[in-house]
Amino acid sequence: MSFQAQYTNKRMSANDAAGLVQNKDTIIVGTATGEPPTLLAALSDRRRELEGVRVSQILALKKYGYFDPETALNVRHAAYFLGGASRAGAQEGWSDFVPCNFSDVPSMITRRQTPADVVFSMASPMNEQGFLTLGLAPCYTMAATQVARSIVLEVNPNVPASFGACQIHISQVAGLIESSDALTEVGLPKIGPVQEAIGKYVADLIPDGATLQIGYGGIPDAVVQQLTHKHDLGIHTEMIGDGILTLIESGAVTNKRKNFNTGKMLATFALGSKKLYQFMHQNPMLEMHPADVTNDPYSAGQNDNLHAINATLQIDLLGQCGSESLGYTPYSGTGGQADFVRGANRSNGGKAFIVLPSTAKDDTISRIVPVLSPGTFVTTSKNEVNYVVTEFGVAQLRGKSAKQRAEALIAIAHPNFRAELRAEAVRMRLL
């Protein structure tokens, strides 16, 4: 049977495709723009017919009908990273939060530490060889395709056909639907004076020829916007977004000084504008790979001069970073922060940056604290943290004593809180 005949035989309605899900199945859904909206809307429509179904995903973009406490016994969301769609459910207890490093999710799936019965993902149209591309988010979906009973795709001409380890053959697919809706777009965040100041401190420490990992958020993007004058930068990251596209368009990114995957940018998922998705289409400069390739600290650390930029919510005087919870209340997730901090520490000439505004709530709360708030999830440990940057400066912590760390962090805290922090450090016998 020809590839086109196989494709035609497997094409079905969204309702029929959702009907491939059985009771007690776990559905692995592509992260961010890799999530298939038509399929997930159809799953939501039939959720009351199901029992014990679980939807596992790193970052949900849209709040589909199954985000519903009244039907959580029918279909329940399990998030490896919380966003606006999934946060309330995890905080209120009717959906699940799964702690993990992003790099570990593929092996968690292939080792059956987390089930994977069905895969739902966006895909590009099929090529002449019968392959479709999951290039928007191969992060852990490619691992799931190895073990799942059924692979169900939403084929959309707006999905880029990317290079890298992100293709699947039509013979592996159980069912597919077609859509042509525009992909979800996320633009660059607004940058204020605090973010701009932090960005400048970090940018000044990034040399020409560095390889970059850019985390998710306004401050990492503020750094990117101040690097357009640099030369021969490389990209080895988890998320490719419009910030990186800005760098590419400025001519700052060439990848030619990368010693690992020379000439290539590597990423594991995409989230940005239509312009970004068009840039990704059949672009040999970019390869999309699973997260156990991009985020693995050993792999990432093979890039010399790897500079990793990630944000945190709170940091204590020893350097422990609470980047994913507000006390014991989950807020986001580990994502790739711990992966890339370790990778940058391994890298010859690498630097790992943790960035944060010095305060929250209109300067009424210090984000630099004597000890983390009770119950806070530690994302980056005191043993891994290196450069910490606020709008007041840079504290370099790796290799420093507890006393030196406390002094350096107090020096970059908001002036209104420095005396209080120093008094607490004395009380704790750090100073």
C-alpha cells in the first residue's frame, strides 16, 4: 500500500480519533504549540464517557474542557510544568504536578516510570517518503512514540517540517485528523527598567562566540535583546522563541564557533510567532531534538562557553534557588533549569546565570531571603548555583564559602532590605 493510501486510510474525524482513547489510558501530549487543539477539544467533549484517563504534558497552553474539577475522575491532567492553564488545578488538588528534570522525561516514559498509552501531537504534512514531523515539540513525544499503543496526530500545514530527530512514519500512526488553524503565537514580553538592568549585567559577561541557552521568561528575553551586537553566538537550548529569532536576524548568531554540532542550533520545543514557525520550516540551520539530547547536562556541557540564563522566584543566603513554587504551593516546575545549570558548570568556559528582580509586590518583599519560605521547592541547589544577577549587580557564588555567599547576595539585594538581611545573617552565624 502506498504512503498516500495509508494516510487516507488513517484519516478520520476528531471524534473518531478521540475514540481511540480507552479507559485508564495515559495520553502523552506535546508541549506548548505541540499540543493538538482539535484533538484535545474532542477529548474534552467525550470526557464524561471515560474513566481514569490521564493527560501528561510539560506545558499546556490552552484550558480545554477537561480542565474541570467535576470530571477529574474521568480525565485528569498531570503536568510536568505548570502554566496558566494547569496551575489552578494543581494548586487546588484536582489535577497533578509531577516533579522532574526536563531531560529525564523521555527516559521516564521509555522505562515505564510514567505510562504512555496514547500520543497526541501536532504534525507537519506528510512528505513523499511517508514521514511527518513533530518538530514543534519532539521533547518527550518522540520517546512516547516508541512505547505507546496508539499515535494520533493533528496534521496542520502551519506546522514546520523541521530537521533533527523529530520525524515519524505514517506506518506508525494509528489515526490522524487534519486542521488548518493558525498556531498559537506568543510574542516577546514587555521589558521594564529592572529587567533591562539585569539583562545588561548578564550581557556584559557573555563573550563573542558563546553558546546560549535561554530560559523562559521576561528577564532571559531582556538579556537576549541586549546581545544583538555580539558576534558568532551559538544556540543550544530547550525553547526556541522570538528572542532567539531576534538574535539570528541581527546577525549575532552564526553557530560557526560551536565545537559541538558546529553550524547548527539545537532546541527541543518552539513557542513564538508565525514568523518563528516559518523560519523553522526546512531550515538546515536548526535541528529539533528530544530533551534527553538538548537538555542532558553531559550533552549540553560538551559545548564550550555554554552560557545558561534562567530565572528564579526566590534565593536564600546560601544560594538555594526556589524557582517553581510559592512556599509549598506549586507555581511552575523545574523544567530545564537544573539541567542547564549543570551543563554550563560542566562546560569549558561556561557560565550559569540565575536572574531575578531583587523584590516583589512593589518593593515590599525581598526575593533574596535568609532562608527559603517554608515548603519551597529547591530547583537549583547551593552546590550548583554560580552567577546570581539582580538589577543591583552580580554575585558569583560557586567555590565561595557560606560567609562569602551571604555577603555577595546581600550586596545585590534591594537597599531597603540589606540591613535586615545582614542582621539575620549574623543571627544565623553566617556573618
